[in-house]
Amino acid sequence: MLRFGADVLSADPARLDGARRVGLVTNDAARLTADATKRSRAALLEAGVPLVRLFSPEHGLTASADDGAAVADGADPLTGLPVVSLYGERMRPTRESLADLDAVLFDIPDVGARFYTYTWTLYHLLAACHDTGTRVIVLDRPNPLGGSLEHAEGPVLDLACRSFIGDDAIPIRHSLTLGELATLWQREQFPGVRLDVVACDGWTRAMRWPDTGLPWVPTSPAMPSFEGAQLYPGTCLFEATNVSVARGTDAPFQQVGAPWLDVGAVLGDLARRVPKGAEFTEVTFVPGSGPYAGESCRGVRVTVTNPDALRPVALGFLLMAAIATTHRLRFQWARYPTAANPSGEGHFERLAGRRGIRRHYDAAPEDIDADLVRAWTDVGDWHQRVGAGVLYE
């Protein structure tokens, strides 16, 4: 039977080894396998874990704040505990907020893509606790995209493109759990941090989210389904353009479009680039936010047909090339202002993790083919680099 790290600790709080004052980085998406309606923070308190303070990531404790919006400190109506926001005035815990804690737990579901900011909330927590000597305990959860390292996709981040959507040289699709990433960062960057990972029971690297048999709990407002999550590592690249990713519809990241899109021409061009593992159909949608909010958009709907063959990052690059080729004048880059990047400048480079890719779209998008994209998405020595720290078979 599958159990998340939160289930394991709730059943055995003695794993805290006497910690008397404990913080928890979490949000409402963190539930139990035993009860998908139960928020993990409530279960941990009921089990006797001495929580005294909560920390929340982007989208806040409710996991419902708008993408990129600053979130204020507050209080949790469920537990009455104070909540320190880690997405707004600050992106990492202050010394003061850690000074009276014996340990900080981290329990947030991830989607397996480098630019999903929960990853970097964990990274900054490790950095802060490395400086203060505070113990970190990651309550691990499955990577919903699966853990096959053969499915990892770059680009591996060039450190010249570091930001809050990528602060270390990891691929876009990394194929690790957050507990495994924390282990990697302890080994490579924060050797002095006191880290423990409470691993999942019953999860294997071959399992994608549907294999767990558990309901999908939206991890953020634009991630209402696993179907969107498995395409997100590629279609999120469009957030740096004037093409909508269908935020505010029932299928964000499963469809992209614009009022001016010639879908037939795009699909015709895309056919010669041969993205794998998916089929593409014409769709009409009205986004609720982002480019063309409230306007009818003609778009391309992506349906996964073969998860084993799917390479979502490559798919995103190739679909973007088809649109840029068909609409040389209409297709444009766009700024994407957030609390972490108020100007919104350089968003494509921050997402892709590498400079130089954009010029191919500007100069000759018709020449972007599967071979070129394969070079972009190569993960280099990623398998060897993470091999010693994997926690699951």
C-alpha cells in the first residue's frame, strides 16, 4: 500500500527524535494517502507532532493564489498557527523565523518540472537551515510524472540563467522526488545541513500518478489535473510568448492558442517535426487569465497517446517552432512579471534554462527539427550525478 512521507510520520512521530518545536512548509494540496480530504498539517498535529509555525510557498497556504502573485503572512484558519509566506516579501525563511525551531518539516506535492517553484522553496529552506543549523525533514511524495531517469529532459540549467524558477543545474524534467533533490543538494551544496527524508512506502520509479490509484489534488490553480501536469514541462514554455496556455479553462497546459492562430497551418507544419507520444487536434477556448483573457482563441489541443514515448519538453519546443514558422509576424516574446521577477524580463531564458535557444526561433524557426531539439534536451551526466542519491527502485 502506498504511503506518503506524511502518512509515515503521522503513524510514527517518534521519528522526530525529541524535537519539541517544529515548523512545517506546506499547503492545502498536501493530503494523506489514507484520506485525500485530510490536510497533512492537521494529521500531523493530531498525531502529536509539535507544530508551532507554518511556512507557505507560491500560491499560499490555500494553493489558490494567482500565479506569480505575492502572498502575505497570516494565520491558518484550520490550525490557528501563524503562517510565514515564502513567496512575496521573502523567498526563504529568516533567521528569526527559524531561531526557536528544533526542526522544519517540508511537505508539498510537486509536479516534476524544474520551473515549478515549490522545488526552489525547498532549495532555499535548505540554504537557510544550513546557515542556522536547523534540522530539515522532507516528507517525501511521488514524482507524478514517474521516476525513470531515461525520461529526464533538459535543457540542464545554465547557471547564467539562475532565478527562482531554476537555481541549480538540473534538467526541466528531472525525474526525481523532492526528497531525492534535497539529498542531491545536501551532497553538492549544503553539506552541513542536517537532513532527513521520510521516504514514501510502496512507490517505485516506474509509477506515474495514475498508477497510484489516488485522486489528483490540484497543486496550484492552473494544475487541476494530471493530464495538464504531464504536458506542463513543455507547454509552460509558451508563458514567455503571446500565445495563451489556457489558464482559467478546464484544460490549462493541455492546449495553447490565440485569436489569430491558423490551426490548420500549424498542424500541417507540426506533422513534419514528428513530436512523439501525443496527438494534436483543433480546439476553441476562452482563457480566464493571461494573454487574450475573455477572448475566443483558436488553439491546438494536445492529447497524450503514449506516455512512455512522450517527451513533453521536446514537444513544447517543436510546437512552438510550428507556430513561430506559421506566424512569423504574429508570434512574439512576452514579459511575465511575478513577485520573484517583477520586470518579467528574460522569462523564456529562465524557463528554458539556457541562452541562445531564442535566436533559433527569431532567425529560422523552420529549421528547428527533432535532431536540434534532441541536442537542447540532452541531460548530459545527470544519470551519473544523481545515481548515488536515488531513494527508490
